[in-house]
Amino acid sequence: MAAKKVSEEIKNVAEELLDAAKAPAKKTTRKRTTKKTVKVSVNLEFQGGQHDITDVAKKAEQAFKESHPEVVIETLDVYCKPEEGVAYYVVNGEGSESFKVEI
């Protein structure tokens, strides 16, 4: 009788293992982290003054929009020349001597 009882217990355990193997795996949920944007500040220090380069880029964009309201800006490249106290800019690959703003 003891052998029969042990045999039944082994059979039950085997069936439980088979059922567990057949059952779909439990999905674990991962906690999603949200990406935070990093605030970047780039400053140019020259001859005792400090200038935020992002402000210079905004000035260049605004100056171009005021003088060319019909043109859509796709690219804006800004070149700072602190020795002259100005920044030159190129819009959509086009530049001009008049495309400059004070730093």
C-alpha cells in the first residue's frame, strides 16, 4: 500500500509539472521609466562677458524670419565670432554678409 501511495504522489507531481509546462508563461510587467529631457546651456565667455549661445541662435532665427517671412527655415547654422562681437548665420545652406546678429 505504501508503494501505491508513493506512486500516486509521484504521478500527481508529474501531472502538475506537465500542466505547469503547458500553461502559458506569466508575463512580467516592467516599470517603464520616462525619459527626461536634459536642459543644455552653452555659454561663450569672452573678454569678461558671458553669452548664452542658445540665445544667440534664437536671435539669428528671429532676425532671419523678420527679413524673410516667406522662407521656411529647415536648417540654421550659427558661427560666433567673439572678436567681432557678432554671430553669422546660414539658413538652408544660404549665407550672406548681412546674415549676422550681435552677440
